[in-house]
Amino acid sequence: MTTDTPIDAAAQRLAVVRDAMDRAARLTDRSGDDIRLIAVSKTHDATAIRPLIEAGQRIFGENRVQESQEKWPELRAQWPDVELHLVGQLQSNKAAEAVALFDVIHGLDRPSLLSALAKAMDAVGKRVPCFIQVNIGAEDQKGGCAIADTPALIAAAREADIPVLGLMCVPPADLEPAPFFALLAKMAREEGLPRLSMGMSGDYETAIMLGATDIRVGTALFGSRPAPARPIPGSGRGMIRNSRAT
Ligand SMILES: *Cc1c(COP(=O)(O)O)cnc(C)c1O
């Protein structure tokens, strides 16, 4: 194992995930080839990302605009066919930068952000396809549109000529995810939306069996991330800050 190059190691991790994707897809009479694997490279630098690109991976996800601006222009100059997705929450004042940098945005979750994105897209004449993020577990501290407000947000996005690909969610961390994936799939069916961005390293096989078309996998491809800075006790901001694009 010590003679493995970084590309060999990346190719191995990629093969393990691809195999698991294929198995989960076949169990529900689908093909793994129909599911997009988004390699979530947040916190990992170009040295960690490059071997995975060289192993063939082409779709990457980040959760912070500024971190992506620092890492990706150079990598994309070298590999122009790489597709970059924003998978975290987005602040409205970063909408223009996000529209400039990303090919797909997964965190559209409120009318104010919708307006900012529509304005930013109009300004540069570019439509960036979006997933509507749903707060599927109705968690106070989580981003995402409330379930009851989601149909109106989808309608508003269509009205503003923002291409809506489908729905996205991050289920509650401490509960069985399957019911939440099933609920998101039901909501997407009711809205006639074809794609579902759901499933991370710990639950992507379950997500695929429940209809995921786009899975967002970080740890299983890159190894564990450095622990985030501890929230200041009582500030109540730690969990939000950790997932928010800044
Ligand atoms: C970090 C992150 C992921 C990937 O998580 P892993 O557990 O490392 O696979 C997926 N989706 C979102 C929104 C994330 O922030």
C-alpha cells in the first residue's frame, strides 16, 4: 500500500463508491450510470483534489463561495470539463459571485435569495440551474425552505426564469434518514421535478434506493475533514456557520 500513488488511492476510493452506487441502483432496478456523483471537496486543497480529477471524477461540490474562488479557477483552467456545484447555503450578497463561479446551485431556499439570484443571472445573461433546498426535518437551525412554503418557492423560481432541476435536502443528523428521503421524493413527484439531490457519505446508498439522482459525497472520497472550530458556548451559531457558504 505504501507504494500507492495519490492517484491510485483516489481511484480506489472512487471505485469503492462507484461499486456501492451500482449495487444500490440495481436493487431498485436503476443503473449507477444514471446517478451523478458530486465529490464534495470543501476544506480539501488542490493537492487533495487533483488526484481525484486524474482518476476520472469530473463533478465537484463546495459549500463556501470564497474558498471556491481561491481553489477552483486554477484547477478548472487545467480541466475545463470539470463541473462545479455549490452545495451549501448561500448568502444573498454572494449571489453574483456564485452565479459567476458555479454550474449548479443546490441551496435555493428563500424568496430573498431567489430575487438576488435572478438579478445576478439577468445581469450576466446566464441561467444557473438550481435545486430548491427543503428543510425536510423542520429543524430550527437548518437552512432550507419549510415544506409548506416549497411549492410557492418553486413557482416563484419558474416565474423568475430560474431553471429548477429538483429538490435537495440534508436530513436530521441523529435520525434514520430514509423517511426524509422518501418525503423529499414524494414532494418532487408532486411538483413534476425530475432530480433529487440527497445522500452523503453515511447514507448515499439509502438515498439512491429512494430515488436520489445526485449524491453529495465528501468523506468517503477524501477522508475526514479537520474538525470545525468549536462554537462559542451559548452563541448558538456553530451549526449554522459550519454549513453556510461564506
Ligand atoms: C459536507 C457536505 C456533504 C458531504 O458530506 P460527507 O458526509 O463528508 O459525505 C454533502 N452535502 C452538504 C450540503 C455538505 O455540506
